[in-house]
Amino acid sequence: MKHITCYLDFISPYAYLAFEKLPEALMGHSYRVTYKPILFAALLKHHGQLGPAEIPSKRDWTYRQVLWLAHTHGVELQLPASHPFNPLALLRLAVASDPQGMPNRYVCETLFKHVWQGGAEAADGQRLQALTQRLNPQRATDSDVVKAQLKAHTDEALALGAFGVPTFAVDGKLFWGLDALPMLRAYLSGDSWFDAGYWEAAASVAQGIRR
């Protein structure tokens, strides 16, 4: 049985789509998934990048593509009333739902749908209060322990080399994004491509110019 760690942030529509399609993509394989919420903004800051929704022309395309991908994959998705938003309350709620800070699939699904179904404000105080009552976390969401666990998950993802969400980690390899699911499935299936040196060769290409 393979162990997959899924690093995610509920702010990302691509993370939501990948989360919904993961069971289908890995059908027939023996695996276990651990979900670890991380702060996507911390990854962006670490790598000196802006998020897709922070670049005006890319922002419009991102939302159009996300809606199209949801349509083609048969996933219900409506854009929230405003985006991006501060996801910390949702991330801490997810972490607080489990003693080790690793929420189960039901918790993650509930949080994703809170954001990506219905078209409401994801960070609305009344909605967050109702969501917290529904999930009934084991610990206070604003506790120092919960905050520390979220930071630890994020630092762990950075140490592995993660730069975006969702990131799937298995056997020391990172697979990023919705469109990486077929590649992840191929790896779990023992595709010979992964033994032919291509994975390692990609990291040896010299950087011809720096900006």
C-alpha cells in the first residue's frame, strides 16, 4: 500500500477539483491518503510569486478555466462571491478537527464545498460560525497548538520543495495539480517511464538565464 500526502489549501479551485477527482484517478490501487492543510500564500511568499488571482489578466482566465474544468470533469463548482480571501479560519478549522492536525476526507470535503459551492462569501463570519458548529472541532481553532501545526505542515511542504497546491507527495516524489493525477496514477501503476531516468534528468537541465 502506498502512502500519499496531499498538501492543500481550500482557497485553491484546482485543489478542490483534484480532491474531487482523486478517488477516481486512483481507482484500483492500494493507497492511503493523509491530508495536510497548508497556507498557499506562504508558498508564494517563499518563492517570490503572485497567486493566479493576483495577476489581472491571468485572474480572468483562471476563473474561466476552472469553470470549464469543472464542467468537463462533472464536478459541481460555483465561484465564491469574492476571491482571493483569507483562508486562515478554514485552514485552522481543518487542523483543529484532528489531534495531529490531519483532517479526514469528510472534513476536507465539507470545507471545500463551503468555498466552491453556492457562490457565497467563503470568509463570512456567520457562515464560518455555522460551519464550525457543524464540524465540531476537537480543539479551539485559535489555539497556539493549532496555529503551530498549520505552520508545521506548511514548513514541511516547503522543505520538500512544494510550490503550489494541491501537491501530492509519495516516495519522495511530488506531483502538482489537477493535471498531475494521470501521472500520479501511472507512477502507482509501476509505469516504466519512472525507472528510465527521465524524472532525474529533468532536474539536471542547466538554467541558461536568470532574471
